[in-house]
Amino acid sequence: MRQSKLFGKTLKQAPKDEVSINAILLTRAGFIDKLSAGIYTYLPLGLRVLNKIKNIVREEMNAIGGQEILMPALQPKELWEKTGRWTKPGKEVMFQLEDRSGKEYGLGWTHEEIITPLVKKIVSSYKDLPLYLYQIQDKFRDEPRAKSGLLRGLEFSMKDLYSFHTDEKDLEEYYQKALKAYQKVFKRCSLELLVTEASGGSFSKYSHEFQVLTPSGEDIIFYCQKCFYAQNKEIAKFKADDKCPKCKSGKMAEGKSIEVGNIFQLKTKYSSPFDLFYTDQNGKQKPVIMGCYGIGPSRVMGSVVEVHHDQQGIIWPKIIAPYQIHLLMLGSENELGKKAKTVYNKLLAQGLEILFDDRLDISAGQKFADSDLIGIPYRLVISNKTKDKVEVKRRNEKEVKLMEIKELFKKLTSEQSDK
Amino acid sequence: MRQSKLFGKTLKQAPKDEVSINAILLTRAGFIDKLSAGIYTYLPLGLRVLNKIKNIVREEMNAIGGQEILMPALQPKELWEKTGRWTKPGKEVMFQLEDRSGKEYGLGWTHEEIITPLVKKIVSSYKDLPLYLYQIQDKFRDEPRAKSGLLRGLEFSMKDLYSFHTDEKDLEEYYQKALKAYQKVFKRCSLELLVTEASGGSFSKYSHEFQVLTPSGEDIIFYCQKCFYAQNKEIAKFKADDKCPKCKSGKMAEGKSIEVGNIFQLKTKYSSPFDLFYTDQNGKQKPVIMGCYGIGPSRVMGSVVEVHHDQQGIIWPKIIAPYQIHLLMLGSENELGKKAKTVYNKLLAQGLEILFDDRLDISAGQKFADSDLIGIPYRLVISNKTKDKVEVKRRNEKEVKLMEIKELFKKLTSEQSDK
């Protein structure tokens, strides 16, 4: 992509109405634009990152047998009344509205009330189970304090997986599988996280949250500094500096954190109100056992920025960076332009993703500052200073290398094939 | 995909509450499930088709310089008041709601009110123009008569492209380019359409609708049977059987049709209320000239089914079929199962998309009926009858060929590379 054509503008100053690091940096670097509190537009750079995160999530959900579907956001009141959630939490969480005929709907903030009756239409026998369904869809929540950029939105992207089982043992096995799949997703996105025990509601001892330690987090967790066992403060029966109840030797620390995912054993919580039964091998009717598993791709994007940045801007992990290479042309002479374009086209032909700063009326200093702010992993600089060579620098390293163009292609191509 | 695991069920009978062909066939074949009037869930088969259509649209929009972004569905009232559309058409079209603090929002049914102020933040000079931005996003409309399946939904998928220009000549040129890109999209989806003149509002003589002739259409158009010039009945100054005003020799016919896309020269209709100006080469402030261009991928999906089906079910065009090959295993003997699995795995390894009907407790008759209903282009049958050969049949042809497995692979692989 030629940066001279790219829709989006870098800003020197933080937007006045943002306090969170992710919103400030993503806005300044031209990834997102705020429409209203907790509501953002994804500009071309931002959408590329969001889609890469969604695809990682998709790959890992497919790998554990997930089948992708797409459910509606607009959901009839009757279904939510079946579980009592139309009134509690009701408007505390859900936007509610009506159509011209007076029929009432809520905007989906989760989909148990939709997927359970859907599965009831199709599943009837033990032969239809287990079943794993997920979607990647935009959800809505009437958030009272939407001040954290992509970490807490009124409209946000969500992957929600639901699993359906004949018994609790099968659920437990899949739950552990999903837990590992989640760890893979976050590892691939370069998020170090703590699998944290949290309230299991009335049906399970615990649910598990995937928490990323960061000063901007809105959750508080306790975690063992030795074995990394963790619990959400909301349910913890110990305090900071206590001995770890798990490994019995480490000390528990308290930390702020962001919840980027959670998994929950629903068991019969939703199959009961919707009469979701199956017939077992002996012809007996039994309730279907359910689990649910959420990851917010937009929240992951915000969290990555909270964790991976410096004074100059964002430092994207390679796998979700909007582009792999930021090619900067310094100066505007004809010869130089030709050389830069040749390098750009050669890199493109190799299948590499390149943002090419071909802007003519921008100073070298500004180009470097923009490049640091945007945070693409590799920066290549072409200027008259370097003749037939290219300056190569990684975003997270200080060292600048001078490389022959030919040598550079070789290196990038081999890295690309390792990916 | 193994059909024994696939989420979705074929139905022998039409669902009681559906009257349109697309809703009946897509529901019976397990592509969609109705949640409420005009609101559907896409099951795995349906989502595959929808995503393929979205990708075709994406490719053609990228080819004419479109940059993809993603705007929110939840839109503050203030922006819609600027253009007067909060009250007119207001609730006639738009779902309106408020958050816990009483702040009012509408659910987006189009995005001029969002994109125009967004572009104003970034565009200031003639150097920033022209600019082409699009999104593929779910929209909402309070439809009074949502009885046509995917043709008219309360929640539906939409690609909306907006173009921004320095002058009307540049808009006109891009408008023609977009018209051609639209024709490519529909051609690739095997939809024959009539580019139909429709009302241009107060700013343009005409807009253009892309209309597909079909008895289930809700629009009425006149079209020349010779040169295919067409006009929407709403603006036509002639009647059926009149001579074509364009070619002067053909006769105009009247027909029902579905509007699957439209393009519109907005000119300054939205740049005016939002003060979207640019500075020209002489330092003079001028209004930005706009165009907008819509295609509904879910409506395209419904239209394809309306046009391409027979008594037995859907006949998917290859490029948007959920799978390229439907592999049917008839019978359940061990040897046969082994053979079928070998063929399945070999085809998968070739990168082909296969639905493998490996169900054991289903009769051959039922498998053929399901296969006709689902409508995948190629059907391969493996049974004991055929020994080392495979029965091959195209969905839209009667002829059944017996082919050596080896010969078949060769053929499919060469077709795949032609794609």
C-alpha cells in the first residue's frame, strides 16, 4: 500500500477525549477513529490488524472442531424472557428497542438465548453430539464507563464458541481442550496471560478468565509469583503476600489486569429453560450439557497495544501487524523514486505485505516518527545516502543494518516461508 | 467436511412461515435458520456462501481502488439530525434506541452520516482526493414486510462504497468505473442483470439500480427486449409495448425484479450539511463531491437461489457454492468406507472443497435427494456397483459419467487451476 493514498492520518498530540493508552496510540497512528464513547470506526490499518486477530482465533477454533456460523444481533424479547435475562440483567447490559409494530428486541451481548433453541431444532440424539459451534460477530453492551478504548466498547467484536455434550465428563475434556486453544491464540498474539479462576456462577465451581497483567487493566487479580496460579479478587479467599494455595511455596501478588477471554461450564443452565434434550443409547431423554467460550478480537487488539508499545508508539507483534514491512523513501529525486519503486514492486512480488511511504512533501524526521508510531516490525529506508544498500531496522531494536537489496530479499523471503 | 458432523439438517417440507423460494430452499437445505421475520442465522453451509460472495465483492472493490474500513452500527442521533434523516425518514426506516444515560442512537441502515464527518477529519486538500472507501458490514432496517427471506431483512449484510472527488467530472468517471465493477460482481455470481435507471433524487438526473428479473421480485421495471435499456417503473414516462426510447426499435416489456445493487451520484448532498470542503490548487475552498455504491451480499445470495434452482433444490454457481464437490458414499461396508475415505482425502489434498456424505444410517435415495437440494456443482458417487470407478454428475446436467478415480483427479485439478 502506498502511504500517499492510505486513508488515515497520524496525529502528534493525543486526542483530548481519550485516556487509555490503546485508544491514544491507535488514534494517533491512524488505526481507529472514535465515533462516540466506546464506539469506533476501524480505518484501513486497524481493520487489517482486527482481521488478522479474527483469523488466528478462527484457525484455533477450527482446530478444535468448531463449525463457524453467524447469528443475528437483533434478538426477539421472548427468547430472553425464557431465561429471565430480559429483566435481569436486562437494561443494565442490553440495548432494548422495538420495531414499528411494537415488537421488542434486544441487541445481542451474548448468544445463549439464540443458539440453544437453534441447536434444539437440529440435535435430537446422542449421535448428534458433541457439537461445537462458534461465530465471530459484533456485539453490543450498554456500558456505563466506556473510557478504555477497545478494551470496553458499546459495540465490539466477539468470538463466542458454544459446546454441546452428552455428559459432564465430555464437557470437562473439551473445556480443557478449549483452554489450550485459547492459550495458543494469545501466545500467537504475543499476549502473556494468566489463566485465572473466577466465579463459576451457580452451576460450576469456577470459570476461567484469561487475564493480561497491565496497569490499565480494570480487573484485579491475585497471582502466584512462582507457579502463576491466579484468582480473580472477586472470589479470592486469600490476600496479597499470602502463600500460594496451589504450589504452597510462592507468594501471591496483586495486579491490575485485562480480561481478554473467558470460558465457562454452563452445564444445563440454558438447556433447561429451552428444553434442549437428547435421546441416549437406551432411548432415555437427557438434558444436553453446555459450555461457552469467549474471546474479544477488538479487546485483544487493544490489549496488545497496552502491552507492546514504547514512548514512540506501537510495537506490533509480526503476526498481527498491519503490514510486515514499512518501506520509507527519503527525499524526492527521480532516481531515488525509481529505486524505491523497484524495491517496493519486488517485495510485493514476493508476496510480502508492505506499507510504502512514498509521500513527497513530508520530512525525513516526520516519516521516522510516523513509522515508530505505526509500529510495523521491519523498517527499510531508501535514501541517497545509502546508494545500492538499504537501511534495515526492527521496530523493537535500536540497531540499524546496511544491507544489499539482494541480500535483504533473500532474508525476508526465508523469514516469510518460516511463518 | 464430513456431512455426518455438519451442523444443519435438510427438511422435506417447506417451513410453514416462509413463502419466498430463497427462504424455503435455503432453510430446507440447511443454509439458514429463521430467528424472527427478516432475521436469519447463517448455518455453516450458508456462511460459506455468504463469505464467498463478500470476497468477490471485496476483490472487485479493491480493483477499483477501494480501501476497506469498518464503521459502527450504533450511531449517535446528532449526526442524523444534521441531515434531517433522524426524523425523515427516521423511524420509518431506522431502529432508534437510547443508552442508560438517555443518549439516543440509531442502528445504521446506511452510513453517509458517519463517513462524511469521518472523511472531514482526514481530507483537507485536493491532494487527498479522489478517495474511495468501503465496508462490508451488517445493517438494520425496520422493514414493514419482511416476507422475502434474504431479499428483504431487518438485519442484512451490506457492502457500501463511498467516493470523494474534487469535481463532478471525476465523479462521473468513477461512477462509470464502479458500474463496470458491479457488472463484474454480478457476472461472477451468475446473475444476469439489467442496469436500470431510477430516481436520482434532487441532485442527479438518474441513479442506477442493478435489477435481476424474477417473478419473486418486489420492484417493477420496464426493459427493452432488444437493447436491454431499462427504467424503474417509478420514474418511467413510457409503458409496456412502447418503442424503446434508446434504440428506437425494440419493444419495452414490463417485469418483476430484485434490486441487488445501486449506485448514486450524491454530489454535495452530504458534504454540504457536514461542511466537507477541500482546498484546491489555488487555495480556494470547495465542497467535496460524493458518490455512493451499494451491494447487499445477503440479497445477492437470496437472488442467486431465486434464479438458479429447480424442483429438486438449489443449483449453485461454482464460484459461490459452499463446496465444489459433493462426495456420496452409498452403503456401509468396510471396504467401501475405506475407498470413499481414500478418495475424500486425496481430493482434500488437492486443495478441493468437498462435502463428504459419510452418513451411515441414511438411504441412497435420501442422500441423492439431499444432494440435489443442497446443490453443489459436482456430485461423485462411490458405491459397490461401480468398483474402481466413480459416478460423476453435474448438478445442472442429467448425464452421469463413470470415471476412473485417477482420470477424475486429473480433470478436477485442471479445472481448479483454471478458476
